[in-house]
Amino acid sequence: MLKNKKGISVFLAVIMMIAILTAGCAGDKGKSSEQDPGVIAQTDKQNGNGGKRGSTDKPQETNGFPIFEEPITLKIMARYRQPMAEFGDMITWQEYEKLTNIKIDWIMVDTANMQERRNLALATGDIPDAFLKCSFTSLDLLKYGKEGTFISLNNFLDANAPNYKKILDDEENYPGVKKAVTMADGNVYSFINIVDKDFDSLKYGKYFMNRKWLNALGKAMPVTTDDFCDVLKAFREEDPNGNGKKDEIPWYPLNLNSAIGILKGAWGLNNRGFKSDLVDFDEEEKKLRFIPTDPSYKELLEYVHKLYTEELINQEVFTASLADLLAKGTEDSIGAFSAAGNTFVGDEHQDDFEGLEHAFKGPHGDQLWPSTNLQAYTIGSFVITSKNKYPEETMKWVDYFYTREGQKLYYLGKEGLTYTENEQGDPEFLEVITKNPDGLQLNDALAQYVPYAVGDNPALLSPKYFQGVETLPIPTEAAKRMKPYGLKEVWPAFNYTEDENDKMVALSNDIGQYVTEKSADFVTGKAPFSDWDSYVQTIEKMGLDQYMEIQEEAFKRYSEQ
């Protein structure tokens, strides 16, 4: 594993940032990816039975390489972000073309324009053979699957995606993954990003406190929400950075949802994970609960309001960015933050931080860590369209990335060029990455060779081959500390029928937007808490009963799968 933690900066960690900030994806147990045979990775010579493509262009009988005897071309739309290289210039895809005899005609769309470009292609019917990293939701998958735009993978998984199928069927080691990827019509339409069972640093979100400041003020790591408030006040008032200025920002969340999400477990909320941040399970009533109208949610907002009005939370929480966090961290101005790793405050001060020792304990004794992530990390990572003349071969093409060798190619690049393996079999980046001749930092250098930046990757994600900040000692320890408070059951976002989907689009948008706006108003004081009953009544009038009825039906299907 990469040992030079100082060389890893913000861009490399951004890959998982959004999920962490909103508070989570989930766990897995069992056989290590090291035990996977990498079926598709075998060569035809090794298979001993040929299996190469003939002139008829019929599917192979085996999963060996090359997939085609004669080269073919697939058109794939893919999302990227600067400073990533164009995919056609990346060593990962160049090497994979040599292995498979499948050339990719890449349609590159940047993150800012991705949704618009993707939706335009779907609306006009001018679609590629597949979409990669284009962030399709469960609602999207059902809609375009039912229309026939995305093909169902069900009947092809055994023969063409054995490695992916093996994971889906492994409920012991990958609980809930198959349920997450199976739509309400019973079909699987996508290859997804899956977190390996041993990757605790991605299974549990992390919250970092400035240990240097705590020591300077003689403060212990906070356990209760009262402790947390007291520590933040001390950070604000007692000059822990020692510069004689009142420039400390006690807590720096990047957005309000992040701030609220980190604290939900202290009030017993989001007890089934963050994928559905509006609905969880009422343990006393034994039924689904709409979180934003629950009395505990009101108490939580009152607490966050207190922190905000006393300037214990970043006052630019509605406009903050990663760049702002890094700038303030470089100035030694941050007391606490939540992120994928401690590197978000810069090289000089990143080791001042360590993870919480305990999940926050709330006023009623609740002490949960809702940032317990589902192993189905992203759902719509790779879909095959009806325009594709080679759907089975395309499945074989993507299935490779759920093997050991496929992970190496996807996350590390080419052995001997970008990395090598030490005597223990651990990968180590070479100087073209760590001391890039063009002066690129590690993050930017790596993005010239491998495609995994911006996330949403159709691949297994294991700590041995993924070299992001999550694998560094401090984030790893931070996640380990939260594991005892992790959720025993984690739900994916529920999947809906076509009729339910049509209704949920409008209901979710209207109710979700209103909850977001009013939560901000309560926190900032724009709306007094005497308006709470009116707020609840408004949500009810917006169709809350219908919303919850649909959720109940979706939950019933989920439970019966």
C-alpha cells in the first residue's frame, strides 16, 4: 500500500466525498477478493479450449481473453473531471483493449454537463452502446429498463458475468447488494460499485477532531452531544491555535445536510443508514418512520440551531467548498470536520487530527453511527443499451473489474509502469506517480493513467488495490472506532414499480425540497421553532400519507426478496 501519505491530496479523496458527507453506504463479510479466481482473467491458452471469437461473431464459450478474435468497437459515454486524462489516452483502457480486442469510442462528458448530455441522448434515442459512471438512480434504471432502453442482465449473468454474479449471490459476505441492484420488476439493469467486505474505512463514515487543539486546552475527546458543544465552545473562545486571534472555526461541515447527518444517530435517527435519509424504522411502533416530522428531528434541529447561532459551526455552511476547507485547514483554523480522510486540511496539519473515539451519545441515550454504508456503493455505474450489438461480450468486458487482476488494472494502472508489488504482494506506486516528471502531484499524476476518479465505478473496491486516503492509518483507525456503533441492518434506497415511480418523483421532489428549505430556516433562525406544527401540517398536505404508503409497499417487497 502507498506509504507516502503526505503526497496524497484532496482530489484523490474526492472520489468518495459526497457519500461520506451525507453520512454513509454498508458492510460486507466473508471471502476475500483475494480468493476470487478471476475467471475472466484467464487467457485462452490457459483455458486450454480455445474460446476465441470466430468469424461468426458468436459469444465465447469461456470467459477468456481476447473476447473477440477480430477487433470490434463499442461506443461508451463516460463521465470524467479535470485533471483526468481523456479515457482514450489512459493506460488502463489502452492495455484493456489489447487484452480484449474491444476498442472503445469514448464519448467524454464532464461532471458539470453529464446529466444534461446523458438525458439528451436518452430523449433523442441517440444513445451509445453503454453508459459508464453516469450516475443513474434506481428510478432511472427502472424507467429506461421498462422502456427497453437498458437491457436486463438477468439471463446473461451466469454465462457472461460470473464474477459479478458470484458477489450478488453471496448474501453472507455482501448483504443486501443483490436487493439493492434488483429493481421492482425483478430485473438487474446495471453493474455497480461494490465495497469489499474488509474495507471498513468505506463501510463506516469518519469524523475528525483536532487532537492538537484538544491537548492544548486539556480537553478529552467528546462523547456526548453536551461534551461536543463544550469542546466547540472552547475551540472558539480559548485560542487553541495559539496565534492570539479569534480565527478558529470549531466545526467545518461542507453543507447543512452533512452537519445534521453526523448528529442524527445521537437522536436515534437514520437507524437503517443514509440511503434513504427521510425514512427509517420506528423500533417501538414497528413501522416505517418519516424522520423530518418526528419530535426527535425537531430536537436535533434545535441543537444544530444552538451551534449555528453561537458560531460553533462554519457560518458559510451554505456556500462552503472543499477548496475552502483546505484553505482554512492550511491556516490551522479548523477544529473538526467530516470527510473521507484527514488529508482535506493539507499536509502540514493533517496529522493534528484523529477520529472520534466514540459515536456521539445523545440526550436520551441514543448512540448510533448512521454513516454505516451499504456495500452497494453506487447503483447505476454501468448500463448496456438496446443499441449494443454485443451485449454479452460487453458484460464480459465489465465483469473483469470484479476480479483481483481487474481491480489492479482499474485502480493501479500497469505493473512496471505505474506501480510494482513488494515482497508481501502489496502494490507501491512508481516515481512516474510519486515524483511525476511533469511536476504533477500524486493525485493528478494517477488521474492520467487510471479512470476511477469521480467515483461511480463498475468494479469491486478493496483496500488492497484502491489507494485513496481511506486506506491511510488515521482514516482507517477512525472507521475502526465507529464500527462498534455501526448499524446492524442497512437499507438501500428502495426500488419502486413504474406506477409508484411516477408518483414518487413528484412527491419526493416537493417534500424533499421543502424539508431541506425549512430545516435550514430552523437552523439559522429564519423560522422560529414555534412554526414546527405548521411545518408538519404543510408536509402532510403535500401528500405525506401517499408518500409513506408507497414506501411501505416498497419496503414490503424489499423484505420479501
